Amino acid sequence: MFLSVGQGPSPASLYFQKDMNIFVGYLLLACCHTAIAFVATATDFRFIICRKETNANRFFSKGTTAIHVSFQERNSEPKSSVDNEFIILLNDAIGFNVSAAGTLLSKLDDMRDNDKPQQDAESLLTTLLANGPDSSLPFWAKSKRLARFSRRARLASLKRTLDLTTPKTDGDNKNKDQRQPFRRSRALVALLRSLTSEDMSNTTGPAILTLEKKARQASRERAMDIRKRMPEGLETPEYDLLAERKFGRRTVEIRRYKPYSVCAVSMTKPRPVESRESDAKLQMPEVKGASSFGALAGYLFGKNDQSTAMKMTTPVFTSPIENGDREMEFVLPSGYWAPGKLDSAPKPLSGSGVVLKQRESEDRAVLMFGGYATKAEVDKRKKELMDSLKYDSQWKAVDKEATLAQYNDPFTVPWRRLNEVSIKVVKM
């Protein structure tokens, strides 16, 4: 049917043309996405047919034939076969084989048992970061949709997750530059441990995308969610909840603690030379407060006058004492909590600096929070706690400084961490 001179297109033809333009646009977009996915996959992997498996390479075997997957690295120094093995394990772990995370952690633990454990392990973690998430990645690797197909897209997701979970460094710029690589290595180990413990049974995509999602959701924390982060199977001081106070988005609890006992050691005084015989050996002694932690762990795990190993408890307290000093405290097992029972506890070894203390019943205002307990974060939470008590007509703070409680080990990821700041209060 022909249009007469001067007659424009009909409304139906205009709608049809618009729909066709939209269809063609979506079709071109889908083709571009498919092409990018194909290029990403093709540039990430090089398949070689081979028949014999070696220790330095990974194979997917079927019958007598194996497909050797070799990862091409750009802008990186030549790596040893050991480094290649660990890099392959890391790529497997963040992809579709989370069991590789356990294998990688086991190999790291084996390295720490060598003559130079710390240097070797730290060097390896630095290599993994430099040739993995912190390497030069193409712009298209930022697409989460490509993570199913592309190794480098998964590494980009790992980089984003590390950026979210690496603790911020306190102190001046010099200290920041020195400690930040260690903190990033610690965050990587924490993520690997999380891959071995998180429930990935319902995950169909790459494992790292699941961790990235959880890391982003961790910022929207609620009191009930944080309370569930308490480690299971560990004894902790008992208390009765007396009241709850809302302060903005935060909830401050007023608790009445029952008596309990602790072992304590100074965090500011130098460790005595003879303490080497009583302190526990730690995997990463660079962690802040590690020497104090090692002293208390040594006592609790059998380096005492009875050579008696006791059960681990939670939390670890960091408490202010007189003259600006601070001390770290481990809670003793409940068998030593009752009045008079502390006398039967094993005595610390001479020169360890560890002392035993009885904590009496007291009322405390407590504010819970998640993530890493960095100095800046703890100072922020302490201020929130003190500000909330300023407007409380029933409870008044007795002390000037608050106590920090950390319930999880240093390598627990932020979205599973439970911390508290508390201060002694009395009812007005």
C-alpha cells in the first residue's frame, strides 16, 4: 500500500519502527556481551592436550587424556613452579573449587613450620597478591557478569573484596605504608579461611562473588545479626540483661555480669627475656598485641606450673589500668569463676608476666559492633557509648576509659566478627 503525496507514516508503522530499533539495540548489546565473554575466556586460558600430570601444573583428567590449563600472566616477573602452584590454587579457590582454599592454607601452614616460617609465608602471600588481585587487570574485568567465564574478572572481584575487608591502618603515613601490605595479606588469609567455612552448597556462580556480596552487606549491621557472630562452643562470662537503650541506629545494653576470673598481662611493658620459654608460638607475630596474646595463650595451653592445658574461652579483653597502662585478659574456664576457686588454678611460670585476677559482679553499659577493631573504629564506638550515657537519666558511667572485647580470632572475616566496648556504670 503506497502513501499519497504529503501523507506521513501511520502511527502503527511508527510503533513498529520503534520496537524494531529497541530489538536491534538489545541484539547488538547481547552480541557485544557474548563477544567480550568469549575474548575474556580465550585470553585467560590456553588449553593443551597432554597425557601426564606434573606437580607444577593442574589437570582435568578424563580417561588417559588430561586437559592442562595454563594461566597466562601479564606484566609479572617469572615465577617458580612453587609460586605457580599456589597461584593456580588461588584461582581455583575463588572460582568453582573452594576445596582448593583448604589446600592452599595447609601449604601455608607447612611453610610456617620451616626454619624461616614467617619470611617464606609472607613472601608467598605478597607474590599471590602481586600476581593476582593487585596485578594490572583489564577494564572489562570489572564486570561481575564475566566472573563466570573469566579468571581476571574473578581476580577483580577478589580485589574489591580485599579493599572492603582490609583493616585501615592507624597512625602516621610512615606506619601506614609499612603495615598495610601485612594487613592485606592478613585479609587474604581471612578470605581463604572463610571459603573453607562458608556454606557454598547453594552457590552456582564463582565463590568470590558470594564473599564480595557478604562483605558489602556487612556494613548494614543490626544488633541481632551481630549477636549471632558469637563463636560456638566457647565459654564466655555470664550476665543478666537489665535494660536496652536506643541511641540513633545503635543499641546500648545495660548488663549485670556475674563473677568470673581472668589471666592478664601488660600490653605496654616490654616482655622479659625469660618469657620466651613461656610464650606460645604464633603464626603471625606482626599482629598488633601478638606478644601479649602469646603470653596468655602460652599459660592457657599448658605453660604453667602444672603443665595443664585449659579450654579456650572468649572474649579477649583489652582493659585500661592505672598510669595509662593497658592489659590484655583471657577469660579462664568456668571451673575457676566461683569465689575461692581461683586459688586452685595453675600458677603462671616465673618471668611470664602473667597474673590471675578475680572479676566481681558489676553493671556495665555495652555497645556491640562488627568488623575489625582498629584504633579509629574503637575510638569511634567508645565515643558513641559515652555520648549515649550522657543522655541517660538512669545510668551513669563510673570509669573514664572503656574496655574492648573481641570475640573472634584475628583471621575471621569482618562480616563474622563480634566486638564490644563497655564501661562500668551505676544506677542513679
